[in-house]
Amino acid sequence: MTGRVSGSALGAVLLYFMFYNRLPAVLLLAISLLFLLGSILGGLRHSHGGLLSIDLHAQKSRLGGYHAGLKVLVATAAAFTCVAANSLYVSVFVFLFMSGVTVLAGKTPLHCYLSLLTLPGFFILMGTAAILFQFSGTPAGVFAAGTGTVYICVTAISQSRALSVMCNAFGAVSCLYMLSLSTPMHKIIGVLRRVKVPKVMVELMVLIYRYLFVLLETNSHMVNAAASRLGYRDYPTSVKTALHGSRNLLFLSFRRSSDCFAALEARCYDGEIRFLEKTQTLGRGEVAAAVGFGAILAALCRLTGGVHL
């Protein structure tokens, strides 16, 4: 909970300075406080093991029956276009469209979707802060604070760059989540095999993906066990618990991974994991929706200056 509050506070501060001197001070302060309050209240509905439920949401998604190859193509093309276009309008459109498809069409619960966004969101905010705030020997820009020798400044250029990078990153992440929350992993693997991705890359992807969840599950059990013994009752104890937990996590994860590999060998694993796949056909509605989205995205790129590679 403390980490979520800190992340929410960081997001509110960045939001305030990103639009500092561009919006009325009262309105900007109200927006930042509403963002902080909403993030904290949203965190109260956070469910433990949210990252472990990605596969569950993919299986339950209303979009699960649609053609996996088309979803991979649309998500990949949209992500690359979002980054390459470097346009605020394109990024916002992609983020809203992909999030809307995931939550409204796929029926992924909104609080789960927002909870899953917190992890990449934290790293995006940290990168945005490095762009937004600059060090200077003299006061400069729309905001400057310092001791007389070193000033932390926010300029109009850094505001524009930070906003652009943040929107591009969130737009690309929304494409990834649309795909991962609507398409089970075995279907994505099937698409990669059909497009002739090297076998060793596909196998590494499957094993790393599986062991990632093994690691997360092991860590979740350890955190719950430590919390039940008051291992996080204060900050010094939390640091000590985290240090001991990280050491134990390494050994436990090695043991779990060894057990998983032994189970694979017991089932005649020969270097390739095979999945039972059903033949999927493209529907006219799916093709029309993908073409319509591509046309709108292309028109938006053209109106906002095109794609710059």
C-alpha cells in the first residue's frame, strides 16, 4: 500500500509540473489532487496476485474467440505506429481505443486493468521524471527551484518531450495488454510458429513465460507468509524482510523450476512444447473492424504530420 501511495504521489507531482503554467493553477491543482485520490482509492480494490491472473482474464475474455493472428497483427502494427508517429493525438487515440476494446468489448474488469497498468506505469513515470526535470546552474524555464548553485528546472521543451514520451509509452503498453488479456499464450505461440519464427526463440519464450509466473507465485506465497508474521509492520522490518525474502526466493525458484523441468521430461519433452490448436477462420466483421481501425489510424497520422521513422 505504501508503494502504491508513493507511486500515486509521484504521478500527481508529474502531472502538476507537466502542465505547469499551461493551465490555471486552481484547475491544475484540482486535477492533480483528483488523480492522487483516485489512484489511492483504486489501489484499495487491488487484488493480490493480479499479475498471476493474466491468463485467467485471457481465457475469460469475450475477444478470446476472435482470430489470434489478426489480433497479433493489429496490436503490433498499432504499437509500432504509436511509437513511430510521435504524435500526442495518435498516442491518446491508440490508448483509449485499445483500453476500450479490452475493458468494454473484452469485459476485463476496469479495476484489474488499472491494477495491471501500475507496474509499467511506475517505470514510465520514472522515465518521464528524468525528462521533465533538468539541472541547471541558473534559473530557467517555467519553473526553477534551487539553492543558488544548482537549480531543478522545468522548461516548455521538457514538458512537451515528457508528455510525448509518456503518451507514446502508455499507447504501446495498451496494445500489449489488449493482446495479452484477450489471447491465451498458446494461441500467440501458434501464430509465431505459423509465421516461421525460429523454434528456439519460441521455446525460450514459452519457458521464460512459464517460469516468470512460477517466480511470481513463489514470491506471492512468501509475501503473504511474512505479512502474517508482521514482517512488514514498519519500514526497518520491511527492509529486513525484503532482503531475506529475496535470498530465499532465489533458492525456492530454482527448486520450483527444477520440479517443472522434471515434470516436462516425465511427459517425454523433446525440446518442443506442442499445443492442441483449433483452426480459426477470419470473419467479415473482424476484417472490417481491423481495416476501419487501420484507416482511422492512418488518417490521424496523416493529419498530425505523418509517421517519422
